Amino acid sequence: MTKGNFYITTPIYYPSDKLHIGHSYTTVAADAMARYKRLKGFDVMFLTGTDEHGQKIQRIADEKGVTPKAYVDNIVGGIKKLWELMKISNDKFIRTTDPYHERAVQKIFKRLYDQGDIYKSEYEGWYCTPCESFWTQTQLNDNKCPDCGRPVELTKEESYFFRLSKYQNALIQYIEEHPEFIQPESRRNEMMNNFLKVGLEDLCVSRTTFDWGIPVEFDKGHVVYVWIDALSNYITALGYLSEDESLFEKFWPANVHLVGKEIVRFHTIIWPAMLMALGLPLPKQVFGHGWLVLAGGKMSKSKGNVVDPVVLVKKYGLDAIRYFLLREVPFGSDGLFSNEALIGRINADLANDLGNLVSRTVAMIDKYFDGIIPDERAEGDFDQDLMETVLAAPAKVDEKMDSLEFSAALVEIWKAISRTNKYIDETAPWLLAKDESQKPRLAQVMYNLAESIRIVSVLIQPFMVETPEKIWEQLGILDAKETQWDSVYSWGGYQSGNRVQKGVVLFPRIDLEQEMEDLSKLETGKDLSKQKKAGKKTDHQEKEEKKEQEDSLITIDDFAKIQFRTVTVIEAEKVEGADKLLKLKVRMGDEVRQVVSGIAKYYTPEEIIGKNLILVANLKPVKLRGIESQGMILAASDDNTLSLVTLDKALQSGLKVT
RNA sequence: GGCGGCGUAGCUCAGCUGGCUAGAGCAUGCGGUUCAUACCCGCAGUGUCGUUGGUUCAAAUCCAAUCGCCGCUACCA
């Protein structure tokens, strides 16, 4: 009886910290899609979960003095609660620490090894300890960690590698033959131009430097590194390589993996290559959505942007938040998240348009007909136009949903709402009510209003999860037939005899100014400027923004470890072939040091000679573009300008700075 | 540096393969209405469509250059 199967996934989130509104964004979108497909009669599998291994979690757990498992159990509990709060209708929640997943990952790893797609070698790379990331020489930025800009160390590690390079051509061909595979299109171009066409390198898929991961069965000391562990969740969740593969057979390949744009690459290159190696079909689509970005950095504090979804839901109601997330930003683009925008949407779309429409309609039916619309009705002007407009919505919603245009789908529904509000003005029921002979006409008008609202209430079900029922209650809709998706393609589903009932205000209006004040108070003590992007970041690749805060306090001893010295620049020249680098010779007392510094865009060699600067003198020397740099010059920069830290008064070089 | 994208009313944006007096929502002003959550309905705008050239009977829409912003990515010693 079903229309077919539909498998949709969110990324599995990294439970190193509480989730924020960006995570909710992805998950609510997936939820809306899953609900929509269920309403359409599909057999849906909606998967979400958590990616729980890795060094970062191990380290955080260590710091807190708990086991990694205990640590993630706690966080995952919170995540599950959040999804309950947001009424996420996932059919399954996978944790990469689930035993069935671990077993399947081991089997996958073994299989790929046995067939030669994984081989053992040595990983030589530059390691950034704070970020726990390896980088290749070419990834480095001025020989520093491209993520955090701190120095990296050359490290060797025995590792297993996945032959990603082998699948390069097959991937290119697949992507070219399946233009719908990577969406939106701009992401496809990025993957093609930046990775596939320039060539893929084999991928390191095991680690020996930590043990919080799935052990490689046949080689103790190695744990499976993120890729095979995390990405395979999409199939292990379905029982792939378990005793019961029936779900896998039923739902794979997935219809769509919803991911944030920052992890499109993993899902469109690494993951498909893994699947090819396993001889499995590829997911039909990977959709990389945009980020919700917090409104302007320095403004955000004073404007008090709240990004904790729990707080938002409690404050404004679940449906308001879900509506905002899906409505405000076209799904493929980035969008601004601000409390003003949120409140604006709530007031304009939800309170004024939808909520008020329901309220006024119910009030009129109640007032004019004691709650039940009489069967004796008379058609009149505007009826036809109303019907046409409202009935046009379902097909448009279908069309938009099929391409994951949630925002556009909601726009279509709201056109119907607007049309209905206008219809009230056109028909002026309060005038009809004054004339006894117009009762049948008034009844028809009331019926049309009720029916329009009924259709709208059915259409909003994928997006809003509490409001539809509240509306049905007020309209006196009891029969499930009236709330089925199929019932909105024709007029007349609202049944005679339904008794309307005034109810609670669906969406109370919010006083914007008052609210912004409250929010600022709520935010005191919290520094949101650190959190510029509320977008979801799920992987081990995630940058750690909190680290700065955690590590921000040092002792005087820590400070003493760094030797700052005054120096004078005696020579300077551009580094051949590098845009950003200047090679400096500096005098430090009797000593002359060679320093390479990434300031070429801001200083010419000529202007820097003779300057008195501060050098970090005991920094481990590194080679930058083959030139040894014996220290680091201090400078400050904002987005546009960089300024060297110079001495206010002329002093000799070589002095200690304390 | 390479690839891609963006720059349109105060704000957020629509405007596909060039063609009626350049649109929507929000905000603003005015008018109407009273069933309703001071709501709804109507009307009114303002825009050198980033800048400069070019193609064309005709360009916001195509081409070139340029400025500004953003995304991905990189440095060829």
C-alpha cells in the first residue's frame, strides 16, 4: 500500500558539547521531510545519531575525570532529550558506540583490508596537538596549522590507508552522470574543481595515538579513525553485515543525506568511494545546506541572541522555532539568525496571519451559529477565487518539498492563508450577519473559511507538530479523514456538524522591544561573540571554539616559559614564491636570528628594516618554505590590517620583555 | 593564486535560456474595516538593478573590465 520507501539521514553529531540551534536546523529539516513523506504514504526511515569516538572526546573525558563512555552517555542523553523536546520523529538513533555498529565497522574494515582497498603504511604528517589533526605539507598555512594557526610537529605514525585515489575516476564519472547527486549545484562544482580533478590522496583510516575508537581486530593498537567509523553509520544502522539485513535491503540506497556544507566533501567523495569499494549503490543525493549565522559579531551581545534551542523552544514554543528555521532561509543558502528576525516571523506570519485567522473564524462561527455551520448555504462572489488559490497550494507544496525547498513550500501555504484573510474582508460576514435573509450566504462564507483553514492545517503538518491539532480542536475536526494529506486536493473535506470551539491563542504576539530587553538580561555573563557561526559542525574536523576560553587563564609560570626579546630588523626580503612571507634578519643583542614571517601583504622589506620589534625567542625553529625561522615576530591584526608590535621608545635589542 | 557565487526599494530577497511602465515579504505613511491576537484589507511610494565600457531594435538579465563581499581551495622553492 505504500508509495515506496524513503530513507533520510542527518549527520551523526559529535557529542563533545551541547548542541546548538545549528544542529537543530539540520535535524528539523530532516524531520520535516520525513514527516512529509510519511504523510504522502511512503515507508520512511529517518536516521540520526551521534559520532562518539575520537581523541577529542577522550581528552575531554580525561579532563573531567570520567570514562569517555560515561562522558558521551551524558551528552547523548541531552541530545536525545532535545530531539524529544523538538518532537523529532526519527525512526532510529544510532550511536557509534553501539555494539552492532562496532562489529559491523570491524567487518567493513577487515573486508576492505582483505580485498586490498586498505593497506598498511606509515603516515608522516604534521600534527597539531591542540586540534588533534594531521595535515599534509600542502595543507599547512605558513607551516602552521591551517585551523588554529599554531605550530605543528612532524610526526610519524603507522597507519592503515584507504585507497581513495583508486576511485577518483569512478567518482568523477558518477558525479557527471548523476547531476542530482550533489546539491546544491555550487557544491558539486567545488568538489569537482578542488578535489576530484586535482587528484585524490589515499586516506588515513586508523590511528595509534589514542584508543577511544573501534579497535582494528587484526592489529591491536590501531583504532578505526573517523571515516569508516562515522560514515558507515548510514548502513550499519540498517543492519548491514549483521544477522538481519532486511532493513538494509529495504532502504538502501538512501534517498538523501542531509549535511551541512562543511562536510559535503566527506559525504560526496570519501563515503561514495567506500561504498564503491564495498560494492554497494551510492546514496541518491547528498544535500549540503547552508548555515545559520549569527547576526553581526559585536552587535550580537547587546542584541542578546539566544542560540540554545532548549531556551528558544521554551520561550517561544516549538512550532514557532520549527517554523522559523524552515521558513527564514532558503535551504541551500546561509542565513542570518537573529532574535529580531525570529520575533518578526512569529508576529507577522504566525500570530497575525495564521493564528489570528483561526481565531477570528472560530469566533464568528461561534457567534453567528453557536459553533456549528448550518447546511443551508448559498454560494457567492469570491468563493471560486478563494477555492482556486487554496487548492493550488498542495501541488505547489509537493513540488517544493521534492526539491527540499522548505521555505518556498511554506511561502505557498502562506499564500493560501493570506487569500483567506482577504476573503473575510471581501465577504464582510459582520454585514451578512445583520440580515437574516443572508444566513445561508453567511453559512457558506463560514464554511469556506473553515475549509481553507482545514487545508492549511493539514499542509503545515510536516513543519509544525503541535499547531495542526490545536487547530483541529478549535474547528471541531474529529474525523481522521479530514486531516489526511490526500484530503486537501479537493474542496469540501470539512464536515457538516463539526462544532467549533474557541481555544487558546495559537501564537501570542510578542512585544519586540520588551523581548529584546529580556533577552539581553538572559545573556549576561555569556559571551556569544565566540560563537559566530551557529551552523552545525559535526565532525572531528570541527574547530574548537571553546578551547580558547578553557585555556585562557595561565599562571605566571606559564608566561615565564615564553621568552620575549627585543630585536631590531637589519635585513628583510621577500620569500621567493610566497605571497605572504618575508624573510627577516634581526639583531638580538649579539645574536642574529633569521625569522620568516607572514606579513608580506602588510609590510614591504624596506619599511620594516630598522624597526624595533618583539620576538618570541624560544620558539622551536621551523622551516617555512624551506627557510628556517628561528622565532616569531609579534603582531596584531584585524580583518584588514596587520600591525607589528613595536617599541614605544628606542631600546637596545636583546632585552627581555616581561 | 585557482574555481565558484554574490552585489536589485530602509531591511531580507525573487527576477530561468535578454523584451510589456523592475517585483514579493517585512518595516514606513495614508485610507478602510471591526469578526479577530492594536488584527485584517486596500493604496502609496522611493530604487542611477555595484561601477565602467561593449553586443543588440531591446539588458537587471549576454560579453569585457573594474570595485566590494562571501564560499571552497591552493602556493607552484
